[in-house]
Amino acid sequence: MNWMATCREATELASRAMDQRLPLSNRMALRLHLAICKNCARFSQQLQEMRRLFREEAAANDDANGLTPEARQRIASELQKKLGS
């Protein structure tokens, strides 16, 4: 990759950066591009905001009770019937 990423490369790098640490050259190319391209900078911010919202939603659902013991038993019984057939 060149020292300056294209918009296509920048969006790919921004997406990959959410899941892994990029090599220094890619991080620098992305930062330089985001500094001069407001559309890609907005895209990167939107990715970060979506991740934050997904984490917030997942954390809120961690307190959910889930299935009742009766529902779990019904599902287990049905699975046993299906697997036994």
C-alpha cells in the first residue's frame, strides 16, 4: 500500500482496524487519509458508534433471564424426540 490510502482502501482498513491491530504503515496511511477525507472520517466514526451501540445492547441483554426452566425442558424433550426418530 502507498503512503496514502484511497477511499476504498481506507474504508477497508477502518473496518479491519475494528477487529485487529493494523501494521504501522497501514495505520499511518489510514490516519492520513481520515485527516483529509471527511467522508471516510465520517464512515470510520459511524463504524465506531455502531460497535459501541452493539456492545451497549449486548451488555443490557446480559441481565435477561432467558428461557424458563419449563421452556428449556420442553425444548430438550422435543429435541430428544427428533433425535430418537
